[in-house]
Amino acid sequence: MTIKPIRNDAELQAASSRLEAIFQADTDIPETDEMEVLVTLIEAYENKHYPITPPDPI
């Protein structure tokens, strides 16, 4: 498992593809830890570069 920061959209796509491949991993195997780290990295990148703002009520 080689985990590194996500710095651009190409790396985001690669991380998302890897996450999709291991998403159904059983618990207590190395892929479970990798999945948790990837989710955190993807979420941080998306929150920074693609924030979802609250809707304007007016």
C-alpha cells in the first residue's frame, strides 16, 4: 500500500478508482486500512477544491 497526498484531478481520479476497486473489502485485511485512508484523502481534496456551499434561501 503506497499512499500519497492527492495534488491534482488526475491523482483524484486514480485514488477514486482504487477506492472503488477495494470498497467491498472484508474487515481485518490491509485493504480496509487503505480504504479508510483513501476516503479521508479524497474527502479533504474535494472539500478544498470543490466545496459545496449552503443553498441561498432567497
